[in-house]
Amino acid sequence: MRRFTAPFTVLVLLVRAAAAQAPYRVTWWDGASVLTAGVLGEIPKIAKLPSGPPPCAPCDPGSLSGFDRIALHTFSGSAATASTVTLIGVMAFSGFSSIHGTTPAQARGNVAVLSNALIWTYATTYWVKVFAHRSRPVLYTAEAPAAASDPDNRRSFPSGHASVAFAAATTYFVIAGREHLPHRTRNALLAYGAAAAVAALRVSAGQHFPTDVIGGAVLGSGIGWLAATVHPTAP
């Protein structure tokens, strides 16, 4: 009996492995999806949303939790620059790691998935900012009257830098596990470590409260996981 069942078991395992590693399918829909998300993400900037003045300028620091008041102790321009540079590095590293050691078909599919994850994270983050319209840390300082006219200072929650960084790391993590990419554990740790650094730098820069970057990390991770999980694969 074992002589007959063993080949069948091996065949089942091979079929499962092949199915698990089937490349993502790339269609015109991917381009349309990226374009649509890009346009949606720019609307709040163009329309200068949220509209109207902030509810307070300056706002009362006592209304914040002790955890969030950490962001009021430092406003570093160099940390803000470093956060943007590190974010670009996370996206580039995740993109390169997603195609390194793959077939051309896998590379095209992985790029499509990562692009969709990042652009939809960007768009979703901006619209959450509009509806949350949370004041940035600067509006809790003496600089608030001068900063109140800038709509961007009412887009604190969630952190866009953190959401995109964690979307990149999570998308890579799911793709790498699915396709058994080389050095996936090391690369995932590096990507998540860099994403955490982006979040910490945004707080150090005085651009966000700790809860803003935590919210961004959760949002980006969720969209990254979803994009890499539900994207159709090649037949």
C-alpha cells in the first residue's frame, strides 16, 4: 500500500509548493489601480483639506496623554530629514529584496504588488488624516499662531512616513515568505528595523505624536499584508 501512496503524497506536496510559488499576475488593472490611488492621495493636498482653522492655537498640552507629550520636547529638523531619507531607503531595500533572486515573471508581479501596497497606503493615510484632522505637535507650542494657517499641521494622525515604511516592510515580508526568497529573515528584520527608525525619527522631529506613528505602522502593515495576500496569481 505504501508503494502506491508514497508517489501520490510526493505529487501532492509538489503541487502545493508550485501553487504557493505561482507568480502574481500583472494586468492593466495594476496600472489603473496605482493611477487611481495616486490621484486620490493628491486630492487632500490640492483641496487643502481639512479646511478651516484648527480648534486651538496654541492647544493645551495638558489635554494630551503623558505618552504623547514626549513629542513636545524636541523639534529636530535633522531628524525630519533623516526620517525621509530612511523612508526612501526602506522602500528601495524592500523593492530590491522583492526581486532579487526571482524569475522575470516573479519580479514583475512582486513590483506590481509592492507598488499597489505603497500607493494605496499613501492614499488611505491621507484620507484618514483628513477625517481625523488631528493637530500636529507644533500647534501645542508657542509657534502655534504662525503654524495654524498651514492645513498640513492638522494632518498629524496617522503618520504617513510610518505607514508607508511599514507597508513596504510588510509587503516584502509576505512576498518573501510566499516565494521563499533568499535571506528573507535577515531582510525582513532589516526592513522592519528601518521602518521603526522612521517612526522614531518622526517623533524626534516633532512632526508626530507617538500614537500617530503607531497608528501609521498598524495601517501600513495591514494594507501591505492585504495587498500581498489578495493580489491574483498567474494560473
